[in-house]
Amino acid sequence: MKLRIGYGIDLHRLEIGIPLFIGGVKIESEIGAVGHSDADVLLHAICDALLGAANLRDIGYHFSDTDPKFKGIDSKILLAEVYKLIAAKGYHVVNLDSTIVMERPKLNPYIPDMQSVIAEILNLDVDAVSIKATTHEQVDSFGEGKAVKAYATCLLNK
Ligand code: MG
């Protein structure tokens, strides 16, 4: 048995009038995340945690944010590609834990759907996918609703 820990962090700027995707789920919101892909901050943090645990560099290394191929891409596709990369190195995911930092809207109602989406892509039981949400207590750019951030940690085994 070979256990490997990894962590990832991502953030995106928020703007009025664009869609918001977090954890592979569309969130009802007047503000959305700006990015080259669909700007799914949680899936990007999870991708980096998985890649880091397998020592496979980072999401930008594999999916360049200047490559037109990835313009507007659904980040569920990126997570599935990352899963293939770690599986090719002989790893499977044991569990992951994550936190989304966003002032509004409240994300808690969406968390069960996010867990299901991520568990399916990573071939996991939903119990192995922990997602937490917190605000930034109205402090700084995150607290002012100008940006969203996510942290993820994961454990891999082979
Ligand atoms: Mg990102």
C-alpha cells in the first residue's frame, strides 16, 4: 500500500451576468466566475489536489488557459482527464475534503448534488467526498463578493 496526500487551491474573480458553476453544478446566482474554462473553482482545486498527490504537476500544466481547445470547457471533463492521469500511475482516490469560500449565494443546498457529481467522476462513494462552504465574514475581496476560492485535500492509494 502506498498512500499519497495532496492539496489544491483555486480562485476566480466574480462578475455580474455570467453563469456560476461550482462542483459541477449550476448555481442560481446573479454573479458568476470568470475564467478560460467554465471557471469551476471547486473542481479546479480538486484537480490540483489529485495531481499534487500523484506528483503530476498542476492543472495549468495539463490544460493551458491560453489553449483555445479548453475555452469554455466543462470542468467535469478536466476532472475526468485528471482521474485518468492518476489512474495511469496506478493510484485510486481514498477520500477528499474541500472548502469553498464564497460570501453569497449560500451554497449549502447544492452540496449533495456536488458530492454526487464528483463521486461519480472519481468512482467514489459519496461518503468519501466532503464539501464544506464558508463565507469570508465580509472581509477583503472574497467577503465583498468579488471573488470565490476553494481548497481541497485528497488521499490517494496504490
Ligand atoms: Mg481555476
